[in-house]
Amino acid sequence: MHRNVGETDQVVRLMAGTLLLTLAATDQVGTWGWVAGLLTLLSGTVGICAAYSLLGLNTCPNEGKDGSISKP
């Protein structure tokens, strides 16, 4: 799979995943918080979102054909 999550999107996912896991750990939200938090944190960490792949979305603007990221 090619990377399809841009840098800003990654930061937002990491923060949201951390928040959801914190809320789940303190019993503010139910079991769905653990699942959603882990999935969000994982997609932010690896830079790949399965839902984006299914929908044909890509927030990673500088992706090369081989999946590498070119830096200016």
C-alpha cells in the first residue's frame, strides 16, 4: 500500500487517537474509544488509511510513484 496520509492529517490523527485512548482509559467513553483510538493512532503512525484507499482519497501531496515522499 502507498502512503495516503499527509503530514497535517497525521498530526491530527495522532492527537485524536491519543485523546480517544485517554478518554477510554479514564472511562469517559466506552469500548469504542479503545478501538477508534487504536485505529486512529495506527493510521497516523504508519501514514496509511484504509478508508482513504477505498474512497480514492489522498492527503499526501508529494507522494512519488514508488510511495516515497519527496521533500523540497
